[in-house]
Amino acid sequence: MTSQEYPNYQEKSSVQMPNLEIVEENNDYIVVNKTAGYISEKNPYEDNTIEDQVFKHLLQKKRKPYVGVIHRLDRVTSGVLIFAKKKSVLVAFNEFFSSRKVQKTYLAIVKNKPAKNKGNLVNFLVKNNLEKRADIVLTKSKEALDCSLSYEVIAENDFGYLLEVKPKTGRFHQIRAQLSHLGVPIIGDEKYGSDQEYYPLSVCLHSWKLSYQVSGTNENKTFVAPLPKNKFWEFKSL
């Protein structure tokens, strides 16, 4: 992408974006801690997506910055989000993601404690386009895709229990749907059965860490996004 796709932002390049929290930045990519409530990728219906914010930030140092969308997070989810500054870097990261060489670690807060403190969930998931949600079904079909994750209860507070979740597949809404199917919907996630209020356009799901192995080395690179700054996320053991 080029600045030609953002014709209205040249005159606003001096404005500092209040919502962009940068985790790490270099010549190849920029990693941000996405705020819940914002769309990840630029679209005709939103005027302040995370991609827009990244572009405006880069525009302060470069006249025609490149912004490559490597992956996305749901509007209601916060946490690690990476954007490429070069086409070659976008291609490289796309390969990491498509070949499942990336490990994502999420944190979710649920009101009720799961029956088991840790476990593996394996289900079949159907994307419900009409209701914009994912439905767990009993049998596999052409529409039903397998989805799996592991979870572990790692802390608790007055609001609920903190789960560390590691998805093994990358299905639409899979963490939200699978935890709901387990009987422990994420706090604030009314779409998946939560009866506890949270903040608008947000649920207690945070993309905490993202790791991958650097090409040609044995080194693992990990990005960590600080937790949301509100009372729900205050845990003594973290």
C-alpha cells in the first residue's frame, strides 16, 4: 500500500495519534498493542482503524510509507498486532503465518472456573456469516472445520479466572466459541453467552504474546503486549 491510498491524511500528518501504543519498531515492521474497540484493517466504513493510525504514525517520518497488513484481531480483542513496512517483509511474515510457524498466546478472563484447570479443546466450527459468529457443531462437514486450542487457569481475581490460551488453529472466533462451548464464555462477550458487562465494543480477550523462529537461526523472537489498563486485568500473580 502507498500513501496514494490515503489521500486525506497528508495534511494531518503532524497530528499525534492518541490510541497507538508501539511495542517495537524497526526498518522492517512495527508492532503495536491494539486497543480493543478498533478495527485492525482499513475499510470504507471506519475512519480510525489501527492501520490508519499506523499509517499516520509512519507518515511523520516518510512521505510515502508502506503499510502491510500481516494479520488481524477482532474489533473486541486487544493485543499484539504486526504491520510490515516493506513488501518483502509482508511476504515473509505471511509465510510464517500460513505455515503455522507462529505461536500466539492469548489471555482470557472468564467468570466461572472451568471444571479442569488445564486442558485441550478440539471441536468442529462453522462460520455463521448471517449472525457474524462461529458455531460449534458435533460432526465434521464441508462447512465445519476442525479447531483446537490448549488452555490453563493461571490466576484469579474478584471478577473471574485468567486463562492462558494457545490456539493450534486459526479459525474465525475460535477462542470465543470454544470457551463458550466449554461453558466459560469470555467476560463481556454477549455474542457467546457472557452475562457480565465489560467495556463497549470490547471483551476480556487479549493477544498477549506472539513468537516465531527467525529464519536461518535458532533464535525465537517474541513480542509481548502489556495488559489492558483496567480493573478486570489486575492480577496479583502477574
